[in-house]
Amino acid sequence: MIEIILMLLILLLVASAAIALFSKKLLNSIITLSIFSALLVIILIIFQAPDLALAEAVIAAGITTSFFIITINKTEGVK
């Protein structure tokens, strides 16, 4: 049963990476990148690596997403 869940999570991980890569809007890419990070946290917890999951959640899903959104908001007016 856990193998099926893991394969589903990996497929969702690959799909979110593809959506983030080929999206036309930057904000959509950032949102799917944070979804990618959240899925990776779940996979790391399944693999019993809570320290890596915590670091991924704090750094990638939290700080990096915030920095990207702030940067887009600050540079949106400059065209």
C-alpha cells in the first residue's frame, strides 16, 4: 500500500516540476514550486528523514517562496 502512495506522490512531484518549468506566468511557477517542496517534504517523511523534511519545509517552501513573491511584487512595476 505504501508503494502505491509513494508512486502517486512521485508522479505528482514530477507533474508539479513540469508545470513550474513550462508555466507562462512567474507567480504560477512559484506556487507550483512550493507545492513541489511540500510534496518532497511528505516523501522525505515517508522515507523517515524528518531532519531533511524540516529543513526542506523551512528553507524551500517558506523562505524561498517568500523571497520569490517579494521580488516579483517589487519588479512588477518596472517594465
